[in-house]
Amino acid sequence: MAGEARNSVDARSPSAATIGTHTSSATAESFARAVAARDYIKMFSALARDARFRYLIPPGPGHTIGAADMAAKFLEWFGDADVLRIESIEAQPLADRTSLRYGFLVHERDGWKQVQQQLFVDMDEEGLISAVDLLCSGFRPVEDPDATSSERMHRFDAGALGCADGLAQEFRRRVLAIPVGDVLLVETSDPAAKEDLPPLARMMGHTVRAVEPSGDGRLLITVERGR
């Protein structure tokens, strides 16, 4: 199981610990993709039958118990969308839990909306999701992403990844994966990225449009691919 408490002597082999961490993150990511697909059966199958769900959304807090009610709650939020695009999904171990963060671009009858949700996930011994605590940004109105300009914005949520942990390499990969003229928006909680990423981007021939703090204390770096 991902993130079991580490003692000075770990009875598990390193390979077993790695497999458990990988499995928990993979299960969490698979669940996020099932949410995006509005696939009730896949969501239900990933959940323990007595799964506990607590959530905080803009109207207020709520909770439910049971796989059926939990999967139904996600369908309540996203089931009316006629288009749902995945902007980002990130799943990683966090001590004895799994952190799952994703962003969706959603189209409903009243237009385009952007939504982010942060989940903290517990797994049981059978590899099923047994508990989730969720924080939601709400559905925020945005302009039609397909209208007017051919320029597209691509989001890269780097989490706590820093340049010492591979942020620079991942930034290189991400920016080179988008078309010339498109924009990469990097979100990171590493304050050193302010000094590290802009010089790297300029050295690679890209244009740094902005480096600014976000409302939640993270850093936003906007880069236009140049070549």
C-alpha cells in the first residue's frame, strides 16, 4: 500500500514498496480518467463498497458513504457536460495517502467552464479506494478555447517538483511537445523555479511572457514556444 509508515527497518523489500506506491498512484489516475469519461461502472469498480467520501465544494461541505453514492456524486457534477477535456492529471504518493489532482475543461449548455479538484485518497488492502477527501475549485466560466486565436494554452501542473528533482527536464519535454507559438503555463509550488525556469526557457529560444504568484501561493510561469 502506498506510503505505509517507514520504520528504521522496513520488513518489505524495496521492490514491494515501489510496486505498492506505483499501484496506488495508478489506481488513483485510472479513477480520474473514469470520472472524465463519466464511466459509472469503472468508477464503481475502483471503490470499496463502503467507501467514505467527504467533499468541500463552493456551495458547502458534504459527505456520503458507499461506492454507488460516491460514483453517482461524480456523475451529478460532470454528467451533464457534452464535452469534457482533460487538461491535467497528477497522482503521487503522500505519506500514507495518495494525492490526486486534475483539471478539466467542460462544456455545458451555458458555455465553457474550467474546474480543478484535489483529492486525498486512501486504499484498502485489496487495492480499492476506501476513502476520499476532495476540494473543488468550482466550475469557473472561461472563453471558448476554440474561438478566434489559433494559439493554445497548455497547462503543466508541476506540483512540488523542483529543478533538483527533474523540473527542468520535464519542462523541456513539455514545451517541446507543444506547437511553435503555443503557450505553456507552468504551475509550481517550488519558489526556486522563479530563478531557474525563465533563464532556461530563454536559453532554449522561447519567450517568457509572465512570472507571477497565483492566489493559492503557487508560482505561475507563462512561456511561449519559440522554436
